[in-house]
Amino acid sequence: PSPGFPRAHASTSPKAASVGATHVNNLLKNYSHEQVVLALMSQLREKETELTVLSEQHQVMLRHQQITNESNKQLKSKIDVHNKLAAEKDTRIAVLEKKLAQQEKNRGSEALAEAKMKAITEIAA
């Protein structure tokens, strides 16, 4: 911007707007129409550049967020698969433990039956 030209900004109070308008009127008296237009065009280009940069940053942020969301979905899917496999393994382990306990119980019953048979045969002999 050209020296002496204030940056445009929104005022919140009527008094500030009045002071700003007075300052602008004084500037218009001190500078030619071309100088005012050039200064305003320069400020407009700066704002357009700022807007372009902010827009690009926003697009990058959105792309990053999409990538993050996709990664999270993939990780959740993998976790779900692992949890399902773990549950299936736990079920198989429980079935095998139950079979093993039954086999041990049957062995105990068989050993007891053999001991009784042995005692009976010894008594009979």
C-alpha cells in the first residue's frame, strides 16, 4: 500500500466510522484519483493473495483430514478382524479345555475301574 493510506477494516462504533470517513476525505484531498485507485488495487491484490493462501491451507487441511479418516477406518477394520479372530480362538480353547477335562475325568474313572477289577481278581484268586 502507498504511504498515508490506511488499511481498510470494519469499525464497530459510529464515532470510529466518522473519524475514519474524515481521514479518508482528507486523504482524497491530498492524493490524486489515480494514486487512490492504485493504493486500493494494491490492497485488493494483497487480500486476494491472503485469501488464496488461506484457501490452499484449508484444502490441505481437508485432504489431511480425509487421509486421517480413511486411515482410522482401515485401522478399525483391522482391529475388528483381530477381535473376531481372538474370540474364535478363545471359543476353540474353551472347547478343547472342556474336552481335556472330560478325558481326564474318563481316565480317572477307567483307572478306578481297573483298580476295582484288579482287587476283585486278587480276591477271587
